[in-house]
Amino acid sequence: MPALKIDSFLSLRDVSVTYVGGYQALLNSNLEVAKGEFVVLLGPSGAGKSTSIEMLDPKETFIINVANKPLPFKGWKKKYTLWSKENPTGNMYDKASPENIEACLKYISEKRPEIKNVVVDDFQYMSSFEFFDKANEKGYDKFTSIGAHLARIARMPKDLREDLVIFFLTHAEEATDLEGKRKFKAKTIGKMVDEKLTLEGLFSIVLFGKTKKDKDGTIRYVFETQTNGENTCKSPRGMFSTFEIPNDLDLVKNKIIEYEN
């Protein structure tokens, strides 16, 4: 059977990153994204998400820095400059409101053809900041509004330019379900939004990132492909043959393409 040919426009090959002390964030990892796709990366802080940002070509990448914090890699200020009227070729944006993020995504899609990748970093903070802005509002309507904004932004990529890839980076949190059992899920502002929206329900594949320590002390990253009863990860039946896979995005991509074709 001939190999499946992928029309990709973003390709990272054999990327390895090891921090001081032997903490390995990436090991011979690959990332290849086909046209029209968007990628959701869910995991706790320190799960290697920011390392992936560093590997993207800044000439083709625009970062929506929701938390407005310094990027965690050396030399980032030379690679990413704040977009403004005075700097129209800037490739980073630091406004966190849903309206600003939506307008920014539309602007990139319509006016910045050189941009091929958009990273929405710390996506969960969009809802947190909106909640703080509405702290003096009474009643439950503000939670409905926050949930609606979250859903609208998460669903935007399908309406944007076909050759644009959107990376949503968001954190996981520990919660308790109705039966009192511990469960890890996508981080939100709490039950009032969770009752109206299940963020993971907007995506067909949710992989849960975790760290494992080998006998020799090496720390490595893996993805769980199905829920173990304590998280909300999921993938279509038969897509992955094992419960746990390496954090190899090329492997994940090929499994998705193989399954869908």
C-alpha cells in the first residue's frame, strides 16, 4: 500500500530539547500539520507546550499572548514584536478580551497572508479576565456570556483562511465530579460555566499530557488517548491502538489522517 501523501505547510522534524538538569521537554519529536487544520494542546503547566512555540518560524507565526507574559525562551523579544498601528508587521498581540481576540483572528486571516500559524497561548485566561471585568455584575447572565464567548472563539478556525493553522494552548485542572470523584479537565472559571459548556465537547480529540519518571530518573512526556476515569481525554474508537502513546505529534497526526482516510 503506497504511503499517504500529506499536503502540509508546517513541518518540524526530529526536534529535541533538554533543559538544564536533564529535564527533557521534547525528544526526536515531529509536527506536521495539513492545510485547514487547527490543533488543540491540553496539558498542565510545564507539559512542553511553550517549547513547541519556540520551534515555529516567527516569520510565519503570530502569537496571541492572552496572559500578556514574557515568552519562556531565550531571544523571544527579537523574534516577536508587539503588533500596533506603529508596527503593522508585528507578530504578537496582548489583548485578552473575546472581542479583541476575535477581531485579531479575522484581521490575520484577511490582511496578513504571510502568517500561516496563530498560537492562542493561555487560552483559559480569556475567560478568567472576562470574569474579573464583570465582577460587579449580579446574576447568572455573565456566566452565560463567558461560556458563549469561549465557544465562539474555539469554533472560529473553521471560518478563517484555509491555509491558516490555529494552535489553542490551554491548561488542565483537577476537579470533582457529581459523584465526588477526582477528574482532570480543561481549565475554566468554574461550575457556572461548566454547567453551560463542556469545552472538550467542541473537539473530537482531546489528549491528556502527563509526565512519567523512568527507573534511571529520566522524566519524559506521554499522551493518554482515552479516559482512565480521572480525566476528560478522548479520541475516536480505533484511532489509537494503545491507551498511552509517546508525546510525538507526528505520530498523532499520522493516526488522525490514517483514521479519517
